[in-house]
Amino acid sequence: MQPFKTLTSIAAPLLRANVDTDVIIPIARLVGIDWGNLGPYCFEPWRFRTDGTENPDFLLNQEPYRRAGILLNGANFGCGSSREGAVWALMGIGIKCVIAPSFSDIFQNNCFQNGLLPVVLPMPEIEAIADEAAADPARKPVTVDLAAQTVTTPSGRRLSFDIDPMRREALIEGLDEIGVSMRREAEIAAFQARDRQARPWVYATE
């Protein structure tokens, strides 16, 4: 997993509430496609017309938002089916941070497991960020600093956000839950050695 420390990027103001994982990545695309190749199908129902051509009205088909690394959204982002592929698809189109007033719990956990940062801010602040960048989004990026737990808006305002300390540390170091556990490998081995002595019948023998 790639560490997340700071990100300065174009912020795409999707600003839709209740964005469903079925829209982020349709279930049919999770069969037979490697997780690293889901990007082309991210937001497929919105990005493409029925004939397969791009929908020019969809924000992420427009410049400069094709190059956005930050997505600005409404409440309850990632609701619907509990599919990790939704996070993989977002990362496949270059999204590294989603800012929303709230997230589906399972989607939020999947973000942390894969290195995508979910930031919770009030909707008025998210709309203000979009307004600040609207005139020239390519030259008015947003900066997210995970160590400082701040979002710096295009006008230079710094907004603080909360995050669980263990989640924050794991993202900064690029560790999923297994990686966090393996940092304590020596302690785990020592416990197993003691336990093997105390309860030998628990352990399989050849």
C-alpha cells in the first residue's frame, strides 16, 4: 500500500449525496477483471452513454477534472453494496482523497485498507472549497496534509479534520491491518513460544 502523507491536487466538485458503490463500480465489472484495472469502469453509468461513448456532461470527463486526485462530495458517500472494488476503481482513475460530510462505514474502512484517505468536513465548507476553485481549478488546487490533519483551500484557508490516530499512522506509513500487525512480529513470536511451552497440546505435531 502506498503511504499517504500530503497531496496537492485539482479537486473535482461532484457534490452528490448518496453516491452508491454500484455506480462507482458496477457489479459486472468485478468478475474477471484484475483489481488494478478497474479504473476505466469507475462511474461507468455516469461516464458513458448507452452506446459506449463518453458523456461530455459528466464532470470527470471534463478538463481539468480528468486529472483530479481529490473528489468533493455530498453526504453518505460509498453507500450501497460493501464492495472493496469501489475503492480500487476510484484509485484507478487517480483519486487519492475523497472529502465528504459522511461516508458509509464499510466504504470508509475499505479506504483505509487501501491507502485512499476519506476526509470528513461539513458540507458548507466543501461547497466553499468548490467555489474557491471554480474560476481556475487547475491553478487553484487543494492540499491535504495528513500529518497536520488539515485541508488547505485554494484561498489559503486551513481546515482541520479528525481521524483515528491509528488509522492516520497506518496511512502515513503505508500499512494495512496485516502490515500494522506485522510490526509486532517479534512480540507475536515471543508469545507463541511461551504459549507453546505452556499449552503444547494446542499446537499440531508432525
